[in-house]
Amino acid sequence: MQAGALAPEQLWRNAQAALARNDAPAAYVNLLNLVRQTPAHVHAHLLLGGIAYAEGRLRDATRHALDAVPHIGADAGQVASVVNALLLVGEVVAARALLAHPALASCRNGPLLAHLASAEQMIGEHARALALLDRAIGAGLDNPDLRYLRGVQLTFNGRLDEAAAELERCVRLGPSYGRAAVTLARLRKQTPANHHLAQIDALLQRVPRGGEDHAAFEFARYKECEDLGRYDEAWSSLERGNAIMARRLRPDPVRERARIDALIDRCNASVVNIREEIPHPGPQPIFIVGMPRSGTTVLERLLGNHSQVTSAGELGDFARQLRWAADHVTALPVDEEILERAPRIDFAEVGRRYLAQTQWRAPGTSHFIDKLPINYMQLGFIRQALPGARILHMTRAPMDVCFSNYRAFFGEGYAYSYALDALAAHYLDYRRLMRHWHSVMPDAILDVSYNALTGDSERVAREVFDFCGLAFEPTALDIRTNMTAAATLSTMQVRDGIQRREGDWQPYASQLDALRRKIDDV
């Protein structure tokens, strides 16, 4: 320690005092000085990262999280804290390595095991997430959150009967747990002899008004009433559930339209096609994009049946690396700050970082699928970062895809889906943006029609495989043989094979007439 420098203990006390009075800059300076003297102070590294993240300095937050890794001890709680910090900044590979830390193998802390299960779920390791939840129960933990998470993981892993029992247990443990009720309603088609409407109606009387659980119970009631052919009641519940979520999330079509305008202006043909493909030796990404609920999961399951393709799930890695390159924190796929900084971004570096975070997902295969529908907003940036990436765009009839969004209940995501006017505006902007991408990079995107895929699967599969540079494999057509976890709202449908769903909006045609007139035939 240099003469006049404060001792590490004093720097730590100073930092804590500064945080207590909400003086983040002073805390940051003290913590920086602390880790210079005591690099093994893991908590200080984590606090530095948290301050940087809160201030929107994503690169600094990433550096601080990574700086903590070499100094982790044998404490499972400390391991979990660093895993959280790494996942927050998109360092999936480092987080995954830590999830195999020896300290976690002997952990008997139920809440901590459940927390680690959530981390495994975030990176798509659903079998490992389920195993951790089982360990948490074995350690004595039992609460609605745990039962809900386990029910979801059982669903993702295809164990639907067990999932139903777990979700029913969750509702009994936590009678305001609407998310469990809506997930349970989706597991199967309800029948007059076997449904949950009486329970849902009773719980609707008790749930706090205006919250996400209230909305979820309304969506659950909608689904069960629709299954029973009680369409007037179904619509009333669906309308109420959407209204609750719209009031909470406040979709902003005007701002969204302005972002799309700016994105189109920024990503012209001369910009998106500026780089030539640079081959890399590892697995190649195939992006599947489109509106949510357009059939992307069906296409993923078919393509993922190919012997040279791994289904990696809905990855957020590209958006995370774009944010890192822009040194900007945002929850949006693209926002105004990223668009303003885009001309200064090194997209080759974005591509390298994306590949570095994703190659582990495809051991032994030449390709992996990144199926995050909303990546359609990123296509101009994906083209600049990964010029050789194959892009499959799933299309579906306007009313089918829009109604499927309106009835989906995405939780806090996709605010546009909860208000019909915002939904129509979003769909029109999506169509406008996809027309732009086709115009500026016409050979990079293959449109795949949901109706064609479900009507003539072999012809469409041949076209898709050829576009991706893959030989046709007839066995890929039976998606029921694909036993990988399916972590989407389509989990139940795809396990029954390729089946067409269309016209589900027809019982509500009069209520949806204004939506239809805005979006049909555009």
C-alpha cells in the first residue's frame, strides 16, 4: 500500500457509506481503489459492475464481472452471484463454466439451488435446470415459485402429465399464482368433464386487481372457455386480460414506428452489404425470424431434426453483443441510442463475439439454429456482422398470426400484443421492415410460408435444406422424433407433429373486424 493510501477496510467502508447516500460516483472511485489493492475482493468487483450497468456502461460492467471470475472461492453463494453478473452482461460461456463449479455440486441450500436453476433456464440448459429444482425440493424447499418453475421445466422437457400435477400444486400453494393457471390451461384441450373453470373463477375473486396475476387468470379463463365452445365468455376474459396488461405496459406505436423509420434509414443497401463473408471453422448459425406465433417453432423442430443441425433455442446473444459494441444498456432489440451509435460499431467484432458465445451449443454438428423471432428487427445488423448467415423468415396469414399474438399472454414482453390498435400498427411496421430487408439483401432471406410448411412439408423442407446448404434427410419430416427441449408457447403443439392451425380468430370475427380491415391484404 502506498504512503497516504487508504487501507482496503477503509475503502470498503467509504464505498458502503457512499452507496447508502446514493452517491454512486464516490462509491465507484473507492471500489476501484480497493480492487487495485485487493484484486481478490469479489464483492467489490460485483458492485463496480452493478454501478457501471446502472449507468449504462455495459463494457465496464462486463469487464468487472469477468474480473471477479479468477478470484471466486469455494462459497456457492459467491459463485451464484458472479453467474448472475455474467448473465446480465451476456457472458454466457463464462457463466456456463461457473455453473459447473465444484462448490455447487455439494450445495444443499434450497433457495440457492432454485436460483441456479433459473440461471440454467436462461442459457437454455433445461434438463440441468430441472435437476437443480429436484435438488432444491430434496433440500426441503417448497413454495409456489419453485413449483411453478418446475412445472414449466417439466413442460419444456416434454413431461406434460407431471407438469400438470406440478402446476396444480402451485395454484394450491399460491392461490394468486396466475402464471401457473394459464400455463396449466395450455397443457391440453379442456373438456366438459375435465377443466379448471370453477377454480379459476374462485381465484379471480381473490387475486389483487390490475396485476399480472389478475391478467393471467383472465387469459387462463379465456383458453378454457374457448376449449368448451363458450366463445362470448372467452372473448370477455381475453379482452379483460389484455386491457389489464395494456394499462401496465402502455404500448407506444408512435415511438415504435419512429424506430422502424430510423432503422430503415440507417440500414440501406450500401451499409448492410459492406462486408464479404469471412468463413469460420465452427458451427454456422441459421437464424429463424418472424412475428411471434408465426410457426417458427415448427420450422425449428423440422430443421433441428437434421443430423448436421442443433436447435439452440431462442438466443439473445446477438442483441447482447450488439449492446456491448454500442456500450449501451437497453431491454429493446433496437433503440434510438443503438441506431445513433451504429455507424461507429465494429460489426466484424460483433460477429466474432456472437460466435464465441454460441459455438458450444452445437457440438458435433455443422450448424445451429438461433430461433428468436424478434431478431427480424436485427437483420440489417446481422448481415453486417455475419454476412454468410442463413436467415429463414416464417410468414403466416395476417389474422392468424395477429390473433395468436393477442391471445398469447407474453407476460412483460411484447407490449404491442395487448392492444388491438398497437397490434395492428406493429404488424404493419413488421411487414414494412421485412419488405425493406428483402429489397436491400434479396438473396440473404428465405420466406417460409406456414401454410405451405404445414400443407406440403417435404417440398418446403427440401427448399429450406437447400437454402441452408444441407442435404435433404427424409427422417427430419417427423418432428415428433425431435426430443430436444422446446421452451416456447408452442411446446404442446409441436409434440403432436406438423399440424396446421388456422382460423382460430373466426369465432370472434365481429370483435376483430377493425383489426382485420387494418392488416389484411397489405
